[in-house]
Amino acid sequence: MIWNALVVAAMTVSLVLYFRGVAHIRAARWEAPAFVLGWATIAIALLSPVATLSQALFSVHMTQHELLMIVAAPLIVAGRPFATTLRGLPAHGRDVVARIVRQRLMLTLWRRVTGPFVVLVLHAIVLWAWHIPALFEAALKNDAIHAMQHLMFFVTAALFWWALIHGRYGRVGYGLAVFFVFATSMHTSILGALITFARTLWYPAYGGTSSHALEDQQLAGLIMWIPAGVIFTIVALALFAAWLGESERRVRIAERQRIAP
């Protein structure tokens, strides 16, 4: 219960600060709705019956993780939470935080942590490591470890999506982003397929909560494999289309410069 109370408190504070910031800055029309949808998705994943059922059914637990990583994380990132929330802080607190994040060490660390190759590898390590049976079952038995699991899933996913949406490579990085999305789709699909076709239970703790634990595990693997794969494919196609459009734009600009007197 204490973890639910902490989640509620953190989410309430984040929402209040975000909308205080929205009142003071001019943002794109879709940013606040994206943030709210992401916020609501986190609430569904962590505070609704989904969270309760996840203790008994692996497929629901997998759904919970997918909601955090491939629905909530990109929506929250699209809402530009950092700048907006910072603007929502009281003046003194805002100045203190701004001074801290503008320090050279912090800026260097942020650039390195949000480098596309770094976030790709970091998210993959976190995803695969937490599906090691010993770690996954430890999360099922200990609320603090479970909270850490969810936090690491969400944070690394948010860094991954931030690198794609707001990364320092800009429009010229669309082609590179396609590779990152494809690579992430591949390794998550492989993990999903391994879970789907496993002949034994990866997590025996679920064997005592369901008489169809193996079938439930197969469903969990399919949830990681198919819906997540579809979302990543859509994102990759959108980025590829944006890449082609940007290439055509650059060609047109070059041609106008060439024929200009």
C-alpha cells in the first residue's frame, strides 16, 4: 500500500506542476493532451485492477509493462515534461533546479545518457535482465524490487523515446532512428518469441496462481511479440517516411540554390 501511496503522490505532484507550467508557456496544441494520456496510462498500469491481476497472471503483468514502455513513455516524452514542469515550479525552486541542470557536468552526462546507441543498449539490458527468472520472481515477492523494476522499465523507455523524438540529431537523424526502432523491435520480438515457445514455466511463482500458467505465459510472450512489434513497425514506417520527405526537401533546396542567379 505504501508504494501505491507514493505513486499517487508523485503522479499528483507531476500533474499539478505540469499544468502550472502549461499556464506560463506557449506549447504545441498536442503536447498537453499527449502528457495527460501518458499520465493516465501510467495510472491504469499501476493503480487500476491491472496492477492487482498482474500478481496472478503473467499475461496481465506483461500488459502492464508494455503500457509503461510503449504507450506511456512516448506520450509523456511527446508532452515535453522537463521544460514544462520546470516552469511550473515556484520561482526559487525553478532557479535552483535550472542552475543544477545547466552545469557542464550535468549537460555532459545528459548528452551521453541520451545518446542513441547508449539508450538502445541500456533499454535492452534492462529489459532482458529483468526477465531473468531470479530477478523477475524477486520483483513478484518484494514490493520495493517490483517498484524498481517498473521505474527502470519506464525510465529507460522514456530515454529511448526522447532520443528519437527530441534527440540532438534533429531531422537528419530520421534514418538513424529507423535503425534504432528496428533493432529494439527485433530484440523485444526475440524475447517475446522465447517466452511464447518455452515448454516450461519461466516463473514458477505463477504456477501456483493459475491452473493454465503455461498457456498464460504463451499469451504473455505474444503480447510482447505481436502488439509491441506492430507499434514499433508503425513508428519505423513513420520515421522512414519522414526521412524520405526530409531528403526530398534537401534536394529541392539544393536545386533552387544551384539555379539561383
